[in-house]
Amino acid sequence: MMQIEEEVRQFVVDNFLFGEGEQNLANEDSFLEKGIVDSMGILTLVSFVQGKYGFEVPDQDLVPENWDSVALISAYVQSRVGVAG
């Protein structure tokens, strides 16, 4: 799980924080509350996760409970990879 968190975190830092402010981002921080990611950004995260971890994200899984922080995305990916693998 730590590797998934690191990969997701690095993607967020590179693509939404543009390499800056990483020290101010905790894995549990809400992307929406902090203004890091908007709804279009969530689609970017979904695309990254699908490509990186090799599974399709069904529409019913496109909820903030799965996509609003590094920790939530990591837990979601872990649950899906566990199901698929």
C-alpha cells in the first residue's frame, strides 16, 4: 500500500502542485477542500489509476469517498487490485 500511496502522491504533486508544496500535502488531505483538484482533475486521476494499475473504474466508483485524497485513492486501488489479483 505504501508504494501505491507514493505513486499517487507523486502524480498529484507533479500534475496538480507542479512540483511545489509537497511538504504541505498530507496523504489524508482533501483535494477538494484544499483546492488541489477539481472535478476535471478527478477524471485525470481516474485515467492515471486505470493506466497505471490496469483496471477499469466503473461509474458507480466515481465518488469523493474514493478520490478525494492520496489515502482514499490508495485504499481504493488496493481494494480493486486485491479483487482483480
